Amino acid sequence: MPQSTIFKWKDNGGWIVLCGGGDFTAEGHMLVDGQVLSRTVSNFPLAYIWSDIDAADKHLEQFQDLGGRTGFLLDVREESPESTAQQLEEAGIIVLGDGIYFNEVSKALTGTTLEAIERAFYDGATIYALGRMAEYLATWIPDLVGVQKGLNWVENALVKAPYDPEKHTNTFQQLLAENIPDAYGIGLGTGAAIAFSPQAQVELWGRQAVTVLLGKNLSIQSESES
């Protein structure tokens, strides 16, 4: 995995973009969308894995208005894994959308479907995850009783999206301290994104309202020296 200070992420592929979500018509969010379109290396279509069909349909229209890239909606809950895999492997951008069916959609991102996402990523596709889907790409996900395992595309991280420093900082710090003191947290505000490039660079897109909290056993100095 590439590493930049404390950040490590899945390598040999395209961009990984984690966004706090929120109103996709807001300026910050549109800036993130524009960066996704302009920085993606692959020219293949955009596949939108939706958790809210109405929101995804309107968001897809916005993508087309911003960059003219063709795209399609994908229901991983209903389509067969084989059909889903075929469509995902032909995608240059894969959006993982948040919404009311998040739990069902996240459970479907396994096996053949997840392997297809990985193959598209290795072929240069950008993986663009919104809200709770951004949480799901990290090693750890916050839940009601502590943390649970995510997909580990961003290693050793606990992501909270969306994140409000005034509301969430104390709880977030407590989750790190009590459950994963050797990890770190990334809080993503609405319309803010952290982007991990194929060239081992970390960038902030959109509103840049991104908070990084270190677990009590972790420091940037010790990580960079290890």
C-alpha cells in the first residue's frame, strides 16, 4: 500500500476518494464531483451503485452536466453478481452512494461484486465513496457499540462521514481510545473529500473540512520513522 505520513491505501490502481456527502448540489460537493471527473485516468463510463434511487438519479444527471461522461445506475441488491460484475468491470468511475438502503448495499459488496470493483480499480477506475460508504472503505467503521470491520482500502483508519467537529469530536476520540488506540480517525464534513492518488499523494477536495485524529498510541513521528 502507498504511504504518506500516517495514511496507507490500496495501491496499483486509480484514485480512492472519500467524501462526507451531504447536498450534492452544494458548491463544495460539486467541486469534489468536478475533481473526480477531471482527475480520473480511465475514460470508461460512470457506474453509480445506489442506496437511494431518487438521489442517485439526480446526482448522475449532475455528473453528466459537469463532464458529459456517460453513466448508469446499478442496483447491487437485485441484479445478479455476474451481471453486476460485468458492468462494473467496464466502469471508469464507480460511485458508492449513501442512502436508505445502505445496510443492504454494503452487505452486497462482497464476493464477485467486490472482486469486480477491485479489478476496475486496478485498471485505473476511480472509486468515489459518499457518506457511510466512505466509512465502509476504511479498516474500521463506527457503530452503536464501538467499531466494526470495514473493507480496509484505507488502512488503519476509522472514518466518520459526515462529520461535525462540534458534535462528533468527543465521541470520535472516545471510539479511538477505547477500541483502536493504534489507529487514526478521519472526519469528513459535508461537501469535503480526502483523495488518495495512484502517485502516493493525499489531497483535500471540495470544502476541505477534513479532521484527522490520532489514537492515543499513535503519532505521526513514530509512524514516519517506522
